Amino acid sequence: MAKLTFFYATMNSGKSLKLIQDEYNFSKSNQRTLVLKPNEDTRSSKITTRFGGMALDAKSYTKKDKILTLIESYREENDNYLPDVIFVDEVQFSSKENIEDFRKIVDLYCIDIFCYGLRTNFMGELFEGSSALFALSDKIIELSNKCSCGKKAIMNVKFDKNKKILKTGNEVECGSEDMYISTCHSCWTKEFLD
């Protein structure tokens, strides 16, 4: 039975690496895969990871796109075959409607969909896409990361080029270790609420 699965974690915890590894395992078993990512992730047209420089081609979509239309396009491009598995990176940037489309694809086409993304933004608030996934996923899996203090990291801290902690600003601003660190809630509270 097909499932909608959400893998979530903090920044720099290996979510994209896990996606690339999972896609590789399905592909080598002759499964047809489709890799997607929201166009808000402007860093590259590929899914990339800092570990080993691996990359994977991905089709992008917008918050207004009908994901069902993308699936039909895939079918037309692939001799009337649907993908066996769909992988979605940076899924937190999706709209609620995008996530509802993923749910419909699982239910109507019996296609497994694996989504990878953040739970919350740097202000500690759920992303729209993540919130919808918590409501609609069959399976939710947390990938772990550590705070510098040794506790489990569950929060993201955003900082500027002078290493000053930012408490307001754009929710969507792509970056990595140059803009974000992952912390436990205690350290986030000390940094963010000071």
C-alpha cells in the first residue's frame, strides 16, 4: 500500500543526502523515480549535498502548480508510465494545496511519495508545507541532529554576515552553514529570546 512519508529535521542534518541515497536504492531496483523540489529553493536546479558533492536532477514546481499536472506530464514523457516513487526535497516550501495534491497522488495512483524538509522556520513557526504534512502523512520520521551543547537539535537559528542572530525577516532565504545553525530548544531560547 502506497504511503506519504515525511522525513523532517533541522538545517544541516543530511535530509538531501538521505533523499539521494533513497532515490539511488529505488533506481537500482529498476523503479521509475521522479524527483521534485519547490522553486523557492533557488540554490540549484539539482538536489545537492555538501557530503561528497553528490547531485540529483529535479523538476521544480511552484506553490500554485497542480502536482497532478506534473504527474500527467511525466506519463506523457515516459511512454504512458507513471513513476513508481516520487521524492520531494525542501518540501517545507510547498503550499498546503501542493501537499494535498501529493496526498491525492498516493491515494489515487498508489505511488509512494517521500518528502524531506524542515519542520519550523528560524522563528520557531511551522512552515505551511510541513504543517500540512504533519496533518496528512501516513508516516512521519525525524532525522536527528546535534546542538553544539550535545543535546538533540530541534530548532534553526538564522544569523547575518556579522554572526548577529536574526529574529525577524524573510521566512524563505536559502542558505546553509553560512546563515543557519541547528540548536536544541534551550540554546535557541537563550539565543533567540535574549
